[in-house]
Amino acid sequence: MDLFKKIVSSMGPMIDIVTPQKKKDEEIQEVANNAFVIFLMGALVGFAVCIMLIGQNIITINKMV
């Protein structure tokens, strides 16, 4: 019985997501927005790094020529 309680308590967040409640939907939306913002920030950083690497490659190519 204790094992069952542990499984249920560990699945609590999943069950909360399944149950349609206005407050839970708002929380899920907030988490999704945060994840999207983090993803955008990561994409921007990756883009900036690519531009820097390309810029360095162009400089090194010009030096070699």
C-alpha cells in the first residue's frame, strides 16, 4: 500500500495536468511561455555564436589570403 501511495504521489503533477481546471491551465500556459522564452534566448545565443564563428573564419581567410 505504501508503494502505491508513493507512485500516486509521484504522479501527482501528471494527474493535475490531466484534470481540467482553469487554474491548472493557466499554470501550464505560464510554464509553456517560460519554456518558449528560454528557447528563444537559446536560439538567439546560438545565432550570435554562429555569426561570431563565421566572422572569425572570414577574418582568418582574409589573413591567409
